[in-house]
Amino acid sequence: EAQVTQNPRYLITVTGKKLTVTCSQNMNHEYMSWYRQDPGLGLRQIYYSMNVEVTDKGDVPEGYKVSRKEKRNFPLILESPSPNQTSLYFCASSYRGMNTEAFFGQGTRLTVV
Amino acid sequence: AQSVAQPEDQVNVAEGNPLTVKCTYSVSGNPYLFWYVQYPNRGLQFLLKYITGDNLVKGSYGFEAEFNKSQTSFHLKKPSALVSDSALYFCAVSSLRGGYQKVTFGIGTKLQVIP
């Protein structure tokens, strides 16, 4: 089954404790991205990757890091989480191109206390 | 800069009635437009897209959308709403920016179908 898998689904952590949210896709997609979803703000792109070892900032990259060492994986790293990073996070993948639709993971609800 | 506006936070419609969820966009060049649906505790799912050609696009679950270039709109429609259509709907626009694909989402519209 074609899917994007995120882990964990839920996470509560403390300020400053480094964490990683994993994302993996099994569709051989070149393009992957991370979004955060906040009430009244919709989805905002954090980082994206056009292919292995090619990443770039989205609209709200501050406080986040990513890496793309393999085509299928695109982890999101929070080196020093803060309460304003409490949000619902989604990983998405698609074939390269402006006319291709994205496949989304189930989401990770992160709470930073 | 590209943008997407969904002017209604929530749309209420009676079951069996037609529904419309509005979306307007701003983008340089030709627009690539998408609708996604999000059910509670789930990720977004693709519904339909407009790339080129016929202005009326048909998608999943009986939804369709009408592209209007002069009004820069891409409204989502369904002739007869179901209670199971209740969800959060997102409009999105895609374009090339500096050689990279840029996707911008609207803030979402909550659709409530009343039995």
C-alpha cells in the first residue's frame, strides 16, 4: 500500500530536549516536505526537499532542521524545542512537478512544555 | 508572492443540498490548483486538481471544482451533500519559484453537513 508514515503520532516533551520526527514514504517520490498546522493559520511549509541531499527552507524554518540522506526518509529535527513549536506536523511526498498531488502522513501532534 | 484565500471559516449545509466551498488565489503565471480534505485525526487527502483544459474538474467522492481565470477562483462543489462530507477542506496553489516547486495552502474551511 502506498503511504507516508510518520512517527511518533503523539509526543509530549520539555523545552530544550532535542527530538526527531521520522517520515518515510514507499512511493519513490522525489519531493518531500514538512508542514505545521495551527488553528487559523492553515498549513505552513517548514522545509522541503527536491531529492536526496537537496533541501531548502519553506515559510517557517526557524527552529527546525531536516536531512535527506535517502530518498524514502525525511526526518524533522528540533534541536531545542520551545513551546511555540507546539503544533500538528505533517510530512508529505509527491512526484516532482507542479502538477502532482501530495500524499500526506497521518500527522504528529507535538506538545512542548 | 503566491497566496490562497478561503474566505469562510465554516460552511453549514443541510444534507442533500448542494454545497460550495470558496477559494481564490493569486499566482504568477499559470496556476496549478488543488483541493484536499482532512478528516479528524487524519492527514490530508487529495480530492482533485486543475492543471489545464476543461474548467470543470471532477474528483473523488462526487466533488467537482470550477476554475474561473477571470475571477481567479477555484470553488469546490458537490450537488448533494452527505453527512460524511463533514470535514476540513484545504485549497492549494502550486508554482515554480527559483526552479523549485512552491505549494501554498489556504487556512482551511470547515464543512458541516447537518442531517
